[in-house]
Amino acid sequence: MKKVPLRRCVVTNERLPKKELIRIVKNKEGEVFVDPTGKANGRGAYIKKSNEAIDLAIKKKVLNRVLEAEIPEELYEELRGYVNE
């Protein structure tokens, strides 16, 4: 049996399989983007694939704090696109 990699959601603090999470990355240039492959270089943060988690992240500015960067509104819209797939 293969081990399922678990990661912690920065919003809900739940430990979930990587497939149930979306990875957001801040690279060395300071760019913040969604990483669908989960392999991009840079500081990564995982968020649960749910609209509630995204709403909470916006309200509490969790991603701003974790990635130490200003998160554009377009990124949250992109995250909603991944949730609604």
C-alpha cells in the first residue's frame, strides 16, 4: 500500500491528502500564483478546495500572512475556478 501524502490547510488547519488541497506559491521574485502541479519552486501554502475556506482566507487575510505578500483579488477568483471544476 502506498502512503498518501498529507498537508495542512493554512486556513482550517486540517490535515488532508494533497489531492484535496490547492497549492499557492510565492517564488523568489515575489510573484504569487496557483500551482496546479504542486512542484513549482518557492514558498508554498495549501488551502482546502472549498468556497468556505477561500472566503475565510479572504476575510482573515491568511495567505497574506503566511506568504508574506499582498495577494491580488484575481488569485482568489482563480482559486474559486479550481474549486468549481
